Amino acid sequence: MSRVLAVIAIDGPAASGKSSTGALVARRLGWAHLAALDAEEGRRRTAKDGERWSAQRIVALAEDLPVRLVLVGDTFRPEVAGVDVEEAIRTDRVTRHVSAVAAIPEVRTWVNARQRAAVASHPTGVVVDGRDIGTVVFPDAPLKVFLTATPDERARRRLSQRGRAVLADEVQRESQALAARDEADASRPVAPLKPAPDAVLLDSTTLTLEQQVEQVVELARRRLPH
Ligand code: CDP
């Protein structure tokens, strides 16, 4: 008898709350959390870097180092040659260079296979968030959530994360940048940002983080076997 895949896919635009929601939903369910790296932003700027190496060479190197997803507590963290790189891979300097590589189809296929293996290895279940989780990585996930919020609200959230007062003109600038990015992400050729046909659309504009977590947990209780 085939087992229902214990995975919740959360996709959505930048600063919609995917990662914070994913981590809290996982904790509520006693599951693990896996946050995929969105490498597309840098790819547009540095496409040439990725073309210097063949896809086969990059995948062989990833196998040799190795590049792995390691479960630490309730979070899958990326590790390169035994070193935890969770923080390092999210810095601008690294995304600018690594993203060219991450956009190569063979490399994406390899990464997606690692993500599937991580989920398959977990005894309870995994909440995975990213941009193409419900559409490409786990098209058979029993629960897919597409998290949205208006660009203004996402701009406020992103700016609030810095821990200082948020000015109206900063929100306006950030909001315009996010709207432009949404447009580019939705129309890009590799893994365009769009909800899977069977995704639940969750507009979090007027919700608190706790409320949106509660809604996803509620959907999980209704849809997933327990
Ligand atoms: O992963 P993603 O870029 O989609 O967003 P995030 O880093 O999880 O969330 C951005 C910020 O918005 C975090 O500081 C959240 O606490 C905050 N936030 C939220 O996600 N949802 C709300 N309803 C309110 C705030």
C-alpha cells in the first residue's frame, strides 16, 4: 500500500511569510521544516558565472563534497563538506554567485531529488517552503498553500525585520521593488512563481503570523491522515 506523502508545500512571493509560517506549522505538527533557497534574483545578474562549468561537473562536485540536507532538531539545514552553510547561503554575496549555478536545470533536478529524499527519510512529515515546491518539487503534496499579501504589507514586514522604525517612503520604494520582482518571478522561464492548480490561496494581508499559522494547521488537520 502506498503511503500518503507527509509533506506540506508552501509557496508564494518574497516576504509573504513562507519561512516563518513553515517553521511554526512544523513545530505545531511535530514535523520538520525545510526552507528552499530562492536563487533566482541573483541569477539574472550573474548568468555568465554558471555557464563556465558544465552541469555534470557541478553535480559531480555536489556529490563529492558532499552537499547534503541534514536534520538538526526540527530543521533541515544545508551542509557542504560537513560544514553548516544555512546562514552563509542566504547572504547577498553568496546568492549572487551561487544562484547562477542553482538555476541550471540539471542542478535543480539534483537539488529537488535531495529535497524529496529528505522528506522520504523523515518519520513524521516535513513542511517545505520555496517558490516551486507545490508545482515542481512535490506536485503530489496532499496540502499545498500559496501564501500571498499585498506588496505594501510585504514591504512593511520586510522592513520591520530590521528592528527599527519603518518610514512611509521606504515602504513605497520596497513595495515597488517587490511588485517588480513578482512580475519577473511570474514570467521567468525556470520554475515561474505561480500557484499549483490545487493549491489553497491564503491571503495573509490582514492576518497576524499566528492566525496564518493556525489556518495552515487547520487545513493540515483536515487534509492529512492522522
Ligand atoms: O519566507 P518569506 O520571504 O516569504 O517571509 P518570512 O521571512 O517568513 O516573513 C517575513 C516577515 O513577515 C517575518 O518577520 C514574519 O514574522 C512577518 N509576518 C508574517 O510572516 N506574517 C504576518 N501575518 C505578519 C508578519
